[in-house]
Amino acid sequence: MAAIPQCSLCGSDQVEVIDRIVTAGIAGGYDAAVTSVVAENLSANDELSFCRCRECDLRYFWPMITGSSKYYDALQRFSWYYIEDKPEYQIAKQWVSPGDRVLEIGCGRGAFATHIHTPHYTGLEFSAEAVQSAVNRGLDVTAEPIEQHARKHPQSYDVVCAFQVLEHVAPVEPFIDASVGAMKPGGLLLYCVPSEDSYISLLRNAVLNMPPHHVTRWTDQALRSVARVFGLEVVAIDHEILAPMHVTTYSALIAERMLRRVLHLEAQKGLLDTSLRQRMLDKAAYRLGRLIEKGLDEEKLYPRGHSVLAVYRKAA
């Protein structure tokens, strides 16, 4: 295992290893149609370290293995991968005024553009299929890295945003620096990421929250550290409530923890557990979770949800 370098966000060398993960366990957690592509992405490393920076609280995997275009092309075949109406869009659109020049990084097929009222929308996206879909909608979307785009269009946008993108990026610092560079003085930066302060940090075998899909994990403290490192003002950190699409997963998690107590099993440790006992426990928890899910029939019973939106302002 290679030595762990300085934190990708703040540059600190105060980094601790929380867990170590065998990469074969990650590949085995995917649908059979994707397993070989995942294994191909992870083939250079038998093990990954899950780390935490003590200075900024960023959690990340090392090595920071990001998914190939082949990997993301495979995921896009699933209907659940690109969701047209994400809950965070409803929160984020409140920060966009009519007439704002908006840049969305990793825009997919341009779904967020349909939620805002401005003729000045630009999207950046690597997937050729998604770019073509967005262009067919009449949107200005190109396959260009944010670092390159920011050099060509410095201080050009009132709002720069990225939804469920930052956690896929490595290294982190150049990406955020370019995002800030593309903003006008006084402009807003919106990052929406899975919240490590929510129930998802308790999920085991959540392979989509590991490389080659997610390489970083973000607590509120880490999101506030972004402002400190890049000289921004934190305007808001807004957590969504549990979305309907995630109720089943949350209910199964509650059931699994209940079963552990009833069966006097030790608390789960580590991000991966591919043992037979865990697989049997997961199946039982899913069935029990369906009963719990029926009881979560009011929104006010929902806990903090999957994602958090951080809003920053650049100095005028």
C-alpha cells in the first residue's frame, strides 16, 4: 500500500486511516452486468484505505480511483442513474435568479436547467450520450473539464453549481479552485453531495459510495472547510429530508440495527462485510424493513436525507 499523501482538500498531513477495504468485495457488490467493468477499474489495487483528515474532516479513499468512461457508460444503462427531478433541485433553484448566468458542472442530460428560469445556462458533461441528449433539448452543453472552461471564461458566472459530482472528483483542490475561478465576484457556488452526517454513513456494502464511483465523503465540517480553504463565505448548508426513493434503504438499516440488538450481535465494523452471516442478516432486515417502511407514512417522521446542499458566496 502506497503512503497516504497530504489531504486533497486542505493539504494537511494530519490524516488517519479509518478502514481498509479489499477491492474484490466492491466489485462483487455490483449487478453482474457491471461487475467486470468495476473490477477492471480497481484491478491495480487489491486494497484501499479509507481516510479522514483531522484538519478539515474530509473523508476519502486512497488511492483515489475514479471511474472510467466505460464504467459510467455501463451505469447509464440503468434507469435509476439519471434522475430528472432530484430533491436538491427544488432547494437549489431558490438561489438562482432570472437572468443569472449559470454554469452547471457534470450536468448529465441538463435536468436542472428545466427547473430554473434563465436563458443563460451552460453545462459541462463528459458523457457523450448525455451531452447529445442535453443538446437535443436545446441546451448549451459541452464536454469540457471545469479547469479548462474556467481558464477560458474567468469570473463569468453568477452561479456555478454541481449536483452529486464533487464526491466523484480527484484531486479535489483543482476542481474547486476552477469552480471559484469561473464565478463573478459576489457570485454563488452550489455543491450538492451525499451527506456523511446522514444515515448513509451507517450503510455497509454501499458500493456506490466507494471507488470507482465515490472517492470522497463530505460532512458538514468538511463543507465548511471548503469556505476556509478557498476564501468563501458559507451562505447555507441545507439538508434535504429523506426522499421517498430512499425510504426502503433507510428502513432496512433501522431493521438491521434492531436485529443486531435482539440477536446480541456486535456492532457492525468496517464499510464492507461480504460474509454469509451478513448476507442473511441483510435479507432479514430488508423484509422487516418493509414493515417499518409502512409506518413512515408522514413526512415529519422522516430523518435527515441522503444529500446536503452547500451554498457559498465569493467576495465581491
